[in-house]
Amino acid sequence: MANSAYEYVRNFEQNDSLLPATWLVVRIDGQGFTKFTAKHGFTKPNDIRALRLMNRCAKEVMECMTEIVISYGQSDEYSFVFSKDAKAYDRRASKLNTLLVSRFTSAYVFYWSEFFPDTKLQFPPAFDSRVVQYPSDRIMRDYLCWRQVDCHINNMYNTCFWTLVKGGMSNKDAMNRLEVRCQKGSCPRFWPGDIAICATTAAGPFVPSN
């Protein structure tokens, strides 16, 4: 960039480089997906097409950002874990957030027709993004446990709820029934979420997916 009288405005930019030697997690989450899933006729409680599309988008992200060592997804969210020694974009929070969520969102649109060949995309999907630093392996593990437990609880509730609704019960009655039964710990078990692990090979990153 050529020097000019206006270059001083760069002094207002903040340095948002994240701490070294910490795990970095970028978590993306769907915005307004209750409306989005209803408009596009997603199967309740879990649409396997939508879950596979999310996994395909995660694979796209991991192929482009090779310092991601593991990712975990459930429903309309995905967490991407960067290694402690990751140097991507000088560990700048703004860069990691914006590049990852834009890549994921564009992949969602790009691959939509592959997983929903008979459903036209009615309006653009949107995802938000945040990045968090975790200083130890234990805390990093606990983060992944937290997301898995959240997935388990949500799937227990949603599976019960939609089973009751499909059986003829109203939404309100189903919610009331679940409030009582879940307090007693009586809900079925469902999916634990999806994990992708990046293994570096001579041919480049390989991302297994469910």
C-alpha cells in the first residue's frame, strides 16, 4: 500500500492476536435455523441429509485450514479445534472467525443441492462464529465433553418431543409430558454428534467423516 496522508487511520485497528501455546476453538452456530429448517421441510427430530451436509462443510473447512486437528458437530453447530502451536493468520481472532465461518457458510450453499436435490434453497443460511482460547489439555477435553453432553440432552428431548407430536399429541401437551418424564430421568438415548479428525499424510490432510 502506498503511503498517503490517510494511512494514519490504520492506527485505529486493534491487535487481536490470541495467546500463544493455547488451544483455539472456533465454534460456528446456525442463526435463525428454527425458521430455516421449517421453511425447507427438515425431518424431525434429526434430518440425516442436513447432518451430512454439515459434515461436508466441516470437511471443506478442515481441508482448507490444515492446523485444525479435530472438529465436533451437532445439529446446526460445529466446533473446530486448532492445535496449540497453530500459526494460521498470526492467530488473529478476527481472521480466524471470519474466514472459517464464511468458508463454512459458502460450502453450505455450494453443497446444498447434493444433499437436498429435490428442495430449492429458499433463502440464504446464516451462521455466527466465536473463538475461545483454552490453556490446558484438560480444559480442552472438558469443552468437548460439554458440547457432547449438550448434544445428548438436546437429542433426548427432541426425540421424545417429536415422537409424542407425531403420535397425535399437541406441542403444548408434549412439552408438559416431557417436563415430568425428564425430571425422572426417563428419556431415550440418541446420537452423540459427529467428529472429524485431521491426519496429515503424504497426500495432504485426510478428513474421515460419518
